[in-house]
Amino acid sequence: MELNPNHKVVRQAHDHWHKIAALILVKLKVKELEITMQDVNELANSDVNIVLDSRGERETGIFRIKLVDDKTAELARKEGGRAQDS
């Protein structure tokens, strides 16, 4: 579940998910990655949340994708979508 599906960064990620996935594969230096429904279900039932962090992206050119726990994600939601490193 997305904590803030209307956030500008989340909307842009939806529009460009295929490019993001391709960039992850390139960064990992792999041509393919096998994902099963079991993987999807385990992630959905875990304490793992995906954070798209674009703070400073204009200045640094860096966009971060982070995995954070439920507590950090909830704090980020309360602070307007800003996940702080633990």
C-alpha cells in the first residue's frame, strides 16, 4: 500500500516504473531478475516499505529508492513523506 499515492514523486514513478526497473538492473549489472508471486506476497506481508526520495535531486542529480521499516515509513508519512535514515 502506498502511503501517499497522490504525491508528485509517486505519480512520476508510476509513469516511469519501467525505466526505474531497467536502471536497477543496469546498476546491479544483470540482464534479468526473476520475481515470483511468493516474493510479492512475502514483501506485502513484511515490515518493508519502499520510499522514493527525491530531496536534493535537482541539486545533486541523485534520486534514492530506500527500503525502510514500518516505524520509519509512518514517521515519514507524518512528516510529509520524508523518510529519515535510521
